Amino acid sequence: MPGTILAFDTVSYDGETDEVVLIDQTKLPNETAFLRISDTAEMEAAIRRLSVRGAPAIGVAAALGLAAAARRRRFAGREAFDAWFSEAAERLAASRPTAVNLRWAVDRMERAARANPKAPPEEIGWLLLQEAKAILGEDIAVCRRIGEIGLGLIHDGAGILTHCNAGKLAAVRYGTALAPVHLGAERGMRFRVYVDETRPLLQGARLTAFEMLEAGMETTLLCDNMACDAMKRGWIDAVFVGCDRVAANGDTANKIGTSSVAVLAKHFGIPFYVMAPTSTVDPGCAAGKDIVIEQRPPEEVASLWYRERMTPEGVKIYNPAFDVTDHGLITAFVTEYGLVRPPFGEGLRRIFEQKRAGGAF
């Protein structure tokens, strides 16, 4: 249903029914459908099948899913609750291993539960809901702040290339890489947005192109192997991408193909910006080689989008969900605390010191 998607948050909570409400992204762009989830097994399945996706969005969804299930279930005391919660939290955290936001959000929910060891299950469910709502609210504020900072890097009418979907559909609202575009649209600015199709799951073709058209942007879809030609023609002023995990040295995991775009941008002298909420930065991960890369089913390449299988039976299929962009290819990170330019190790440490000190962004 065109013209509606921007009116809804990607992830929200229905307090009357204690259900998490998700835009079902597997149906887009042809149908705007919603999922209502109240059980952690249902949420795990939704995350795995990419009904909800994007590092910020799955973190919020997992937190709300834990809260909803805790409030709807009945437990024979706190011990039973703790046993259930530990297993449910671990299963959710493991559902997509590369995106650090997911583990970050689940850890926050676990800390909220542990901080109240004597609270009965009924009370702890309410406390968990408050924590999950705080995570949701912070996501909106952080993405808007990233949009403000990113908007200062571009001019009205600029050509922006993006890869995968790091817009509002990857977060609760605004998104990360596309937050400057959405914020600019609110202020009457217009950009030329070039969207990589992002094989094999076509998040760019299905989601970003749809989202940008609804935002009123001049939108051009590119097959993944066309980005070089677009840059060579001078159409691209900047590259904006999101991220699923940033290592301490600035190496960054994002949707497969991002590193190729970064290499091209470096060659053509185009700034390459990574929009990175601090929740996606993993100080405990020294470098990109330490990031676990999720491997997806081969069917996504061979048959998912086709009436008939498009590859011969027996061929090996390599289908990593992400690749790692070397920090040397990145112009700057845009965080809610400001721009981080090289050397990234030092800059990211400074940002985290500010965050730990409770500094406002």
C-alpha cells in the first residue's frame, strides 16, 4: 500500500495487548503488512527470516520481545522466571551473530533483570518493559542526531549512493545512513539517491528504493556492479552506509558488497561515511578479522527470487551476509556524539569515554 510506510515506526509496542508490532519487511514493497509478536520464539523466527532486520531495529525488537513475553507468561516463582529468561535471551542474542546491537540490547535487558533479583515475575515484567521502551526511545533520538550531523556533510541536491537498507526500516525511525535524507526531506531539501540493489536479498531494490520514493527523493536503482560506472560519471557526491559492527580499530562489518563500494569510492575520491550509533561499536573486538560473519542459506542465491532454480544443481554457493570494510577506506564515522575521523582507534575511544561519563550527545 504506497504512501503509508513512513507513517509507521518499524518496531512498536501495543500496551493494550502486550504485543510487539513489526512491519513485515519480507512483504515489501508489494504489500504493507504487520506482525504482532508476543513470544520470544516468534521473535527469534522473525529476526532469522528477516521480517525485522537492520542492526538497530533487531536490537529494539529483541528487547521488546523479551518484555512482552515476560508480561504475558505465568511463572511459578522467580527461579522459574530466571531459568526461562536466560534461555530466551541467549537464543535471541544468537539469532543473528554479526550485528552487535542485538547482543547489546539483550545484555541491557539482562542487567535490568539482575538489578532486581528479589522482584516477583509480575513486577520484573513491568521493569523489563520500561527498559525496552528506553532502548526504543534512545534509538529514535540517536538516529535523529546522526541525521543532523550527516546533513552537515552534504548539500541540497547532492548525489548520495547507499548500499543495502540503513533507513527507517532498519531502525525504529529515521534510520542511520538515510537519516540525513529523511531529516533533509522534513526541511524541504531534495537529494538524488542512488540505491545498490544489494544481492542476494535485494534490500536495496525492495526496501531502500521504496522508502526513498515515499520520502519524495529522486531515486535511481543500480545493479551492484553498476556503482563504478555511476561514480565515474560524476553522479555521486558521497557514500552513506550503515554498519552492523565496528571494531576498535575502525574496521566495519556491513552488508556484503559494502567493502567493494568503499574501494571504488577511494579510487574516485568520493567520501565514504559510515553512520554508526555507538551501540554498533564493539570495543572488545580489536579488528575486522575478529568479527564473526553470518553465513546465509544457499537458496537465497540459487532460487529464492526465481520461478525456477537459476544455478545448476551441485554448484557450491558462498553466501556471507556481511563483509568487512578496512578502516583505511573510511572517511569518517558519524556517531550520535559527532564525527570520528582517523585515527579511528583514538577517536572511538574518546567517544566511548564521553559516553561512559554520561555526556549528552
